[in-house]
Amino acid sequence: MESSRDDFVIAIRSAFLKRGTQQRFSLLTLILVSVIFLVLDSFNFKVVNYVNIVIKEIVYRSSFIVSGPENFIKNNYSTIHRHFKLYGETSDNYKSDIKNLYLWIFLLK
């Protein structure tokens, strides 16, 4: 009797270890946990409220950490772009000033 039970457990484990079944199982589990959490949240249990606060804090902190590299790249790109734009404008101004100086030098000679 014990070996048939072990065979049953092994069959279930192998079914859940398959990639497609594992993904469906995890999706089903997430949906089920979400529905249970929503139902318990409607009853205003203190434990559920604390869990809700903890989840929101975790999501906020993790989204802040995950968005850090993106914000770093975006800010540096903007700074570099402004630098090259200013360099181009300044270079053009210097070129026109140099031409004007050469013209004045030529006229003074």
C-alpha cells in the first residue's frame, strides 16, 4: 500500500516539473492567492492589512531599486546631450568671433 502512495507522489511531482504544467500551476497558484487575498481584504482583518502594507512597501522599494539604472542612464544621456549641444553652439560662436577678429586685423593693417 505504501509503494502505491509513493508512486502517486512521484507521478504528481513529475507532472509539476514539466515546464508547461509548472507554468500553469504557478499561474493558477498566483491567481488563487490573489483571489483569497482580495476576499480577506474585504473583511478588514488586521493581519491582512499588515500584509497589504508590507507588500506595498516591498513593491515600492523594489520598483525604486529596479528603476535606478534606467534613471541613471536617462539622466546621464540628457547631461551628455546638453553638453554636446552647448559645445557645438560655443564652437560655432568662437568660429564666427575668430572670423570677425581676422577681418578687423585685416582692416586695421
